[in-house]
Amino acid sequence: MLILGLNMFHADASAAILLDGEVKFAVAEERLNRQKHFGGFPALAIQACLNAVGAKIADVEHISVGSDTDANLLKKVQYAECGAYFSSACRPPCPQHSLGLVRLSAVDSDW
């Protein structure tokens, strides 16, 4: 089974390829495109992985994309607390995304 692993859309994009559960090749995109801490789609790294095992993208049975749900967690919480996720009828967004925590008062208790 051929598995392609991807780390992308944040700093240090990369790709790895596994054949029958064994890592055969892995490379960071920045090693190939010469852009330090590249954070886009690792197209060159994917091609290098496929070339390393003599495969085509059609030969890949599974693609795994890594994610970290805790990445930028504080920014996500701040964004959510300012009301950006709520409709304007529920709560208007705060000016410039406040850094303080939302205070629940008697007015807010019906949430």
C-alpha cells in the first residue's frame, strides 16, 4: 500500500511517502524550492516522493494530511469571543477583536 503524507499551508510544508508502512522518502518543500519556511502546497516535495519510489500519483492509495487543531488556538478563541462567529442579531462583533475574555452577565445569561 502506497501512502502519501502531506504537511501544508503553514510554515515548513513537506511530503513523505510510505510503502507498506515503511517511510521510503520524505522532504521539506523548502529544500527543493529554496524558500525558507515555505508555507504553501508542497508540489515539488510530492513529485520528489513519487520519483523516489518510481510511482505516479494514480498509484497512491491514501493521502494523509496532517493538522494541528491547537495551532493558533489563542487567535481562534479571540476571534470567536469577539462575535465573529455569531450573527449580528445574537451579538455584534467587537471592534478590533478584543483581547479580554467575554464577561457573562445577567443580560447574557439567556445564551
